Amino acid sequence: ALARVSAMVLALGICCEILATMVGTIGKQLVSYSTRAESKQAAKAFKVSGLIVTTLIGPVLDMAAYTFAPQGVIAPLNGLDIVWNTCSAPFTLGERLTRRHVIGSGLVFIGAASTSVFGPHHSTQESLEWLREVFLSWRFLAYLITFGSLLVVSLVTLSTRPKGTGDKVRGIALGCTAGGIAGNMFFISAGLGLVRSSASTGNWSAWSNWLPYPVLLCGILVAVSNIPFMTKGLQEYDALFMVTLFEGCHIVVACVSGAWVLGEMGSMAPGRIVLYWLCILLIVAGLLVIQTAPGARKNSDRPLRWPSDPADEAEEKEEGEEGAARTARDLPVPTAAQGSISRQSTGHANVIVWASWSGIGSASFAGPDGDVVDSDEAWTSSDEDPGASSGDDDDDAKSIEAEESPRAEGSRRG
């Protein structure tokens, strides 16, 4: 009977977390959609609604899940957020879904489902002595130093790449910072576990000590402090990119901290521990597949590039020159009232120059060498004498006059 109750409690925690991932997906997409709204009022409404969902409703379900089930089982289920987002973002946000998104989401789903089978199923009987053993130990201090160092590196990276930079480094820093902070759910797991233990035994003497209160306070700070970074990431980058990165870091940090700080795998068989971490690696592999998919920055059809990439810079330059050439070819011919067209021939290119009497109609044209030339500027050749072109124009004018003279003379005679 006790085993059946434990299984029911575990299932209740899993159901709460699955529902939390669905609610979290709705909240994140509302925040992301706020940047696509046509009016400021609508944008504010979407953003506020999304923040309410992600700040209040989602964390409550998360806390319920961590109360009824071990952190090692609940944490990988956050990967389902990626699955819901991948399935819905093309319809709700209009983001492009690729084959890599589908394959990566499938790997995440399989890994998350498998961790519920191979993860720790036992619940520790939390007490004041257990709380002291966990949070007043060298193991916990070593974890704080390690995580704090990584967090400082991420914050320094964000300070050197402010809003508007828009490259992949800033996106990864935002996602890793938000997901890393949110992954430290062991505070909530331990604090609410003590509440559950006290309620089941009727012994509330542990709460006369000071230690449970800072543990719960840190849990609340963890749940709230990641939201500003997540909000910035969703406003600057596509949800398919940012949610994947956020949840990936969340899962990894939560699983590592659950094993490192709480020692949840101390009583598991070695074979089961290996299978559990293989499932985590499967989730990470799926995240990497999704991260390599094109498209990350809002209002951009091209994938984000690493800064100072010569190959990408050359590609951008080539695309810009091709675009200028297409603009020159597709430019409409002006009427006589708008201006006149004269064709000048140089040793490098034939280019149409729009000489507008009203001062409008300037455009850029591309020569065969890829050089973009503005029509307002003089088109001269650096390899030839500037006077050569003028001489050719004079000869053309004389030949036209010679052809027109007999016609004019015949007309006068008539």
C-alpha cells in the first residue's frame, strides 16, 4: 500500500510538471508575440499577460511538481516545453520550422520521457538534520563557487554585448544565464520537501530554526531572477532559438545540482545511473540539433553568425552587391516629365543615369566588377582618361547631327 501511494504521489508530480511546461510555453510565446503586435497597447497587454503566466502560474505548478517528486525526475521533463514550442510556434508566431527542429524535438521528448523511468524514484525524508547536512557542507560551497564563476562570465559577456548587438554570443549568454539560474531548483525542492515532511508527520519543530527560511527565500529568488533575462531573450530572438537554449541549460543545471547538492542518486544502482545520464545526453544532443537550425534573430531570414566571421562578411557583401544589381535592373523607366535618360558608355560598364529635373530619382547601380555607384555621383573610370568618354560623346553627337541634317533640309524644302 505504501508503494502504491508513493507511485501515485510521483505520478502527481509528473503531471504537475507536464502541465507547467504547457503553461510556460503559453507565457513565453505571449512575451515573444508582444514584439510583433501592431500597436503599443496590444504589445503591452501581451507582454504583461505572458509575464503573469510565467511568473505566477508556472512557478506554482513547478513548486507542486518538486514537492511530490524528486528533482532528478522533474528537471528533465522541462524539455517538453521545447516540444510544445516547436509544435506550436510555426502557427502562433509564424516562425519557420525545419527538419532539424523536428528531429531535435523528438530526441528531447524521448530523453525526457526516459528519465522518468530511469531517474530516482525515492523521496528523501527531509528534516532539519538533513537540511543542515545539505546546505552547511563543503559540497554545497563548492557548487556555489563553481556556478557563481560561470554566472559571472555570462554577465560579463552580456555587459560587453549590449542590446542591439544581435549576434549569437549575446543570445547564448541570455539563454544560458536565464536557464542556469532557473535550474537551481534544489532550494525549492528542499524547502517544500521539508514542508511536506512536516505536514505528513505533524512535527513542525524544524521551523523554529533559522535555516529553512533562507532556503525558501533563495528558492523564490531563483524562480524570479531568471525572468528578466528570459524576457530580453524572447524579445530579441526567436522563441524556437531562445526557449530551446533556456530549457537545455535549465535541465542540465537541475540534473547536475540534484545529484551534486541533494545527492539524489546515492542509493541508485550503477547501471541505472548510467542509463539516466545517457538520457540526459540524448536531451543535450537534441538541443544541439535544434541550435544548428537556421533562423534565430527576429526580423531576419538568415541564421545568426558569430562575430567577425570573414566567410559570413564576404557572403553579406556579395548578397548586398547582387541586391543592388537587381535594383538597377528592376528600376522603372521615368517619363519625359520626370527626367531624361542618357546612356553613357565606359570601359567598365553600361549604366543608365537618371537625370531628373526635379531632383528626384537618384538610385544606385552595380557595374560588372561589383562596385556600387550612386547615380548622383559622377561615373568615371579610374583606368581611363576622363576625357575619353567625353570625346566619344562628342562623336556620337556629331554623327546624330549629320543624320538629322538631310532630314531637316528635306523638310524645309517640302
